[in-house]
Amino acid sequence: MKQIIFNLVNFFEWVTEWTGKLIAWLTLFMVLAVVSVLILRNLFEISAIALQESVSYMHAMVFMLGAAFTLKHNDHVRVDVFYHRFSDKKKAWVDNLGFLLLLLPVCIFIFIYCKDYVMFNWELKEGSNQPGGLPYLYMLKGLLLAMPVAVIIQGLAQFLTNSMYLLGWRESPYANSSPDTTQAIKEASHV
């Protein structure tokens, strides 16, 4: 049973890491597309609607599909008043309760709420309302379902990792985190 859970966590985290690194490349292509649009518009007076819309598509993919990668690397916004002072076990409990009571219900709500809307757009094969625009707006709206699934996968990986730690099956997942903020706060208070 332990090995199955370890393998599942490793697979979930590999998917999140791979997706995040792949999505990160879109930021380079976004910059190149914006520069191309500006050059075409200002130097050649050519309107490139599809290229301009592709920037919005790439931005949406970076934001929506990068959310799980951000969660994995603990780079999301956190208002941390007490958490940094908690022991590793308390942090594991807080994170697991946060997954069960906040992250999971919100992601399920987003998925359920958006499902019919996304399916309707896929049936219509909705495209851009601009002449020369991209005909794949329905695919972009599919990100409304992909994002909560990706975040749930990463949240579940973290939930299982914390649970394994609490059961004594593995070392603390917080041991290799960024420098100890408690120590930094103590040092700052003595200045």
C-alpha cells in the first residue's frame, strides 16, 4: 500500500512539474508574439488579429495551467501570520485541512459550475468574433475545467505527502523548504 501511494504521489508531482515547465515556455512565445504584433502594426501597418489573440490564449494557459505548478512550489499568495511558527506536524495538519475544506471544495465548485458552459461552447465550436481571429475560443474555455483538475491533482499529491509524513512513512516535506522564516523573524526583531 505504501509503495502505491509513493508512486501515485511521484506521478502526480511529475505531471505538475512537466506541465509547469512546458507552460513556462509560453511566456517567451507571448513576448515574441507581442513584439511581432507591434512591429507588424507600427512598421508595416498590418493588423494581425490571430497573432494578437494568440497572446491572450497563451496568457490564459500560463495562468490557468500554471496554478498547480505554483501550488507545488509554494509560490502562491499566502497571508502567513501563524503558519511559519508551526511545527512541521502542525503545518501538515493545516495543509491537509486546507486541502479538504478549502481547495478541494472550491475546485469542485469551479468544475461543476463551468462544466455546462464549457460543453455548450465545445458543441458550438465557438470561435473569435473578430474577422481573421482564431477559431478555437471553445478550446480556450476548456481551461475552465483543466485548471481545477490540475490543482486537485497537485493538492492531492501534497495531501498524500503530508499524510505519509503524519503516519511516519517519510521525512518531513517541510524540511527542505526555504530558509527558516522563524529564525529570520527572530533575527529581525533583535535589530
